Amino acid sequence: MNIVVCVKYVPDATADRRFESDNTVDRVGVDGLLSELDEYAVEQALQLKEKAGDDTEVTALCIGPEKAVDAVRKALQMGADKGILVSDEAIAGSDYLGTSLVLAEAVKKIAQDIGKTPDIVMCGMASTDASGSVVPAMLAERLDLPQVTFAAVIETQGDQVRIKRDGDTATEVIGATMPIVMSVTDQTGEARYPSFKGIMAAKKKPLETWTLADLGVDAELVGLTAATSAVEEASERPPRTAGEIVTDEDGSGATALTEFLASKKFI
């Protein structure tokens, strides 16, 4: 079995985050890490490998600046077999369409290298910075593959895949035949932490860097100028102001508190 896991390098939510002058997210001048929701995808790929045997190969695929290699390394430390980073200045500012195009062409190149279409292209349910949840569907369309999305439980037998997907009112069971594009949710179980052995082993695993030229993608089809959506304006969050203390010396505290909440339309 051959599995490609699409991972994303995102700004650390606990650190300072900001926009560039062109209103794109600053991914170079801030601390970043592997998107937490993509860790679940890596975990599920590794669990499938453990069930299928040593002849299964897991490849971590990422798009981003040079620093995004940290996200790929994290996947390798968790247990992925090889990593690929697609890094090109022309990709900066790409929307979902541009991102899915680059990912699809990278998967096609991987398919050429291994001599077949990967059995599973695995994605997280969303990225923690954009939360769009649309790239897996776009990727499936570009690769002309069936998709099973928002998997909470995954079962495989031969070339058959069955997932359980929890909705608001019901649980769906969906079956498909590989090759497929799959996205998984954070309900699939906690992702493993890289062990010391895994961290050391990752240093010897193959890690390639590709450009748009390597994929045969025209730079005019990606990036901010080709994006169908863009941020027009952004401003910093205003500083927190001091709160208002309601005293209750004469028994009027409840009335004052109610009036304050009503004035703010909380009640």
C-alpha cells in the first residue's frame, strides 16, 4: 500500500500572528508548526501501515516556505517514511484552488515515481489557520478519484475501505475502493508523540524539495494574483480595556448588573 499524507505548516496559535503588507498570512516571520488536525491524518496513515505491514510506504507532502520543512520533519519523526516539500515563491498567497492544483500535481509526480496512483491520499479535516475543509474535495476532483471525507473510524480489507462519519443527527457508514482521497477528523484518536528513536531515525529518511518547475505548473495559475479570494483589509485586535466593577453596598447590585448586561445586549 502507498499512502500520501497532505500536511500543512501553520502559524503557532499561541504565538503572535500577523499579516504581510499584501494582507496574506505571514508564514516566514512567525513561529510555525505542523497543523494539529493534520497530525490525526498522519496518525491514521501510520495505523494503516502497521496493520498492512512493512511493504506500506507513507509519504508526507507539504506546500509552503522553506520553514515548512519543520512540518514534514514532524511527520517523519512520527513515523512517515519519506517527505516532500513543495516550496516556490510563486505559490505564496494561493487560495484553495491554487493549493489543490499544486497538491494534485505533486501527487501525480509521486505516482510517476512509484509507478502507480497512491492507494490513499490522506488529509486532515481542515487546517487550523484557514479552516476551509474544501481542499480534500478539490484534490479528489483534480485527481479524478472518489473521496470519503470526515472519517471518524477507518477500516480496510484488501482494496476496500469503510469509514464511519458522525453527523449532527446520524452516523453514516461509507464504503469505497482504493485509490481514494480521504480526510479524517480529530475523533479518530490522539496522534502519537515522536519518540527519541523516531526523532533520530527521521534524520536519515529521504526528504525532497520540489518547485513548480518540477511539477510542470505554470506560476500564473497560482499565487495571490491568480487567487479568486483575498483579504481586503485587516487590523490588529484592540487592546483589552479595564472591566467595570459592580458594587452591592445598598442591595442594588443585581439591578446594576442586569442593566449592564442588557446595555451590552447579552440578555
